[in-house]
Amino acid sequence: MSRHEAQAVAVRHLEVGAGEDGQRIDNFLMRVLKGVPRSHVYRLLRKGEVRVNGRRARAEKRLEAGDVVRLPPVRMAAGEGPRRVPDALLAEVRAAVIHEDDRILALDKPAGLAAHGGSGLAFGAIEVLRADRPGAELELVHRLDRDTSGVLVIAKDRGSLRILHALLREGAVDKSYLALLQGKWTLGRKRIEAPLMTHLKQGGERVVKVHAEGKAAASTFRPVEAFGARATLVEVEIHTGRTHQIRVHAAFAGHPVAGDDKYGDREFNVALRERGLTRMFLHAHAMGFTWPDSGRKCRIVAPLPADLKGVLERLKQR
């Protein structure tokens, strides 16, 4: 059979084991459908062809032990395996590891690297790590936008993943970001509570807006350094983890994030580009929590990267 020929795989029903409890359905499918392109896996999910206990499943659905997953007939190219991660990308992710112990590892994720693949991306940070550590049980604890740099935590076993997800749900994880905002922040330490609703525009673009019927969202902004009337560096602590939360809350307060092409100010972004800003000025600075089963504290810090430091230095000079 040539590499262009394919073999048909009939409908399958797979029971989720205890070791797969808590795993996202998309990650489960990537493992059981090796050789099937990632884009095709997500297409199966979008079209509702993958069912969990008889119901359609979205990519973010988490499985529970005992769930039955229905897989539709899939044509798998003979002799094809997963694409090879480029050496340069492997080296970049290896160099980004800033913490590792027996339960987790953490990256200082570079801006431009997605947390996970999909939507036309062959590799995100988690796929690179799995390729670099074959056989390891690695799962993303949370997400970061592709253009946001900083702390990204990965669990090394399902038990640790479940514990961290519970801590996140309970608000027991401290997550802080550094962001450069437009204008002079005069609100002092300010907690913004504004519900957020996600809209899908034509073409599938996701836009988040403050809306009374949205999901509860809370962020606390604290000024760190002012650059005249032009901009303010702030630290932001997020108490919920909504999509685009900091960006939308900052714009809602009248001080959008520098370099934010979706919710920001065009003229301000142009002015910051002239000072060397080539991406959104948003960095996941620190994450801390306490393991409830051992009492061990964990705090991971990613310093502001050189490109963003350079922008601040140039703001001081003008």
C-alpha cells in the first residue's frame, strides 16, 4: 500500500479508564487517533461526530472514568505518523523550562508560541514537550494566549492535574500579570468586576465583551510605574480565568493594553511600535499555590522578558 493510500477504521466505542479521568477530549483523541491530522480531529469535534455517552463533545470537555467515547469511521494514511517537531522549536521549549519537580513543570512561554496546537498550528508548547519526553503523562494545567508570554504550568500526572484544577476552581491559585496600559492610571489599586460574554463573529473570530448576562469576572489592577501621561505599567491579579479577561477589563477601564490589536487603541499601538513594541505587552509574571495534600508551597516567577524591558527603557528616554 503506498503512502497515499489509506485504511478505513470502523466506528469504535472506547471506555475511559481511571488513568484518563480529567483529560480533555481533544488530547484523548490525539492519542488514540495517531496518524490523523490535528486539523481533522478538530473538524470531527466541530461536526459533532465524536460523542461522549451519546452526546456531542466540544474540544474542551473533560472526560471522566467510565465515560464511553464514540469515534466515527476515520481514514488514516498508511505509514504516516505524527509530524516531527523542528529542532529549533524543541530547543526553544527546552530552554524555556524555569521550574520542574516531581509533579509539575513550568515554562516561561515565549510570545508567539501557542499553549497547544490546533486551528492551523501543528505544534504548541504541550505537543513539543510530549515529543521531547515520549511516554510522559503531560497535561496543560491552564492556558495562555499565543501572544502572551510568561508562566505556563504543566502537570506530570493526572492526580496533580485534578488537584490543580480544583485549586483553580476554588480561587486558591494566585496568578499575576504585568501589562503596559494606555494613559496615566489614576485609579490606584482597583478591583474591576465586570461580567464577560464571548461572541463569535463571521469567520469564527472570537470577541469578548462586558455584558450583564456574561460570566462573572474579576481582576485587580495595581500601578507599578507611570510614564507620564502616555502609559502605565501595572500588575494585574486575576481572580477568575475568563477568555481575554485582562485585555477586556483594561479597555473597559479606559486603559487598553499596549499592542492589543483587538481591544486596544490604534494610535497608541502605532506610537508604541515606534518604541520597539512588536507584540502585545502582556506577561504572565507569577503563579503560586499550596499543595493541599502535603502543605508544600509552590511559587513560579517569570521575569519581564528583554523585549518588553527594552520598550520601558525607551519610554523613559522620551
